[in-house]
Amino acid sequence: MIDRRVQKTRKILSQALVSLILEKGYDAITIQDIIDRANVGRSTFYAHFENKDQLLLVGNENFRHILKSKVEDGELTIDFEFFFQHVAENYDLALAFFGKKGGHVLIDFFRDLIADLVMKHYKIQLQVSEKIQLKMLNYQADAIATSIIRLLTLWVEDQMPFSAKEMAGVSNKMIKQLEAEVFNIKVVSQTH
């Protein structure tokens, strides 16, 4: 259990970061800006966090839970509808992160999270074990995750002209296309 004073300090720092992101964008924020806004000393900041990226990710520990996944009948489904809906409900903040002035931290975080979910599933599902097959699967999982995050950024920048459900459908369709491609690679490599 985290001490209440630690929780309070972390919350104050996190709130300061969020308000600054909305004002000037993530990349423009300095540690000095954060500690000034939170009215804490530099040593207090560094007692809790190494840098602003860590503050962002630790201060928002629920990010991992935004992307829920399940496997039914051997098929991976990521609950992108919940993900896109969460983004829509926090549009101003999402625009600050995923829009043209956004930083790379959350983009990289979600891309890596999606790629990891895809990679783990297909590694097990398709019983991929050869080093070269794993490398190709990793490339493909990263490419799909990058495409989905790009889809998200375009959607946010364009003021969300499609529903979260439509965006989720497109995202899961992209993953299903990867499955067909990976399965073909596995079958072809086994015949050689």
C-alpha cells in the first residue's frame, strides 16, 4: 500500500502535467513547468519520478486496462471499441497526445502494447517457434500496431468523424488480416 502522502504528491504532479499538456502540448513541458504548477520542489519530483515520461505513464496506470483482449475460438479480439470510446470521452487530452502537437510517449506506449498483445497471441496460436518466423511475426505485429495507432491519430485529428464502434471494427479487421498473412508464412515455411 502506497503511503497517503506519496499518493497525494503523485496526484498533484499528475494533475499539473495534465493541465500543462492541455495548455502547451507534451513536448513543450519541462520538469520546471511541472514542479512550478504543482508547487513542489525539484527533489520532491525526483523522489517520485525519473522524468516526465515516467510521470505520465505511472500517473496513468490504467492505460494497460484500456486495451482489453480476449480469445474466442482461437481468434484474438482486442476491445478497441472501449479504447476508441475512452479516447472520445477524453478528446481534449487525446488531441494533446495524439494530435499534431502530441508527444510520442503514449503513441509508443499503445503501439508497443498492441504489438505485444498480437505477438503473444499469434506466437501461441500458430505455434511459431523458429527464430526467423518469430522475427517476421514481430515485424508484422509492430506494423499492424503502428497502423492502428496511425488510424487513431487521424481519427482524433479529424475530430472523430466515425464512431468508436466503426474504428474498432476496422482495427480488429486489420488484426484478422495479419492472422491470415502469418498463417500463410508459417505454412509456406513449413513446406520448404
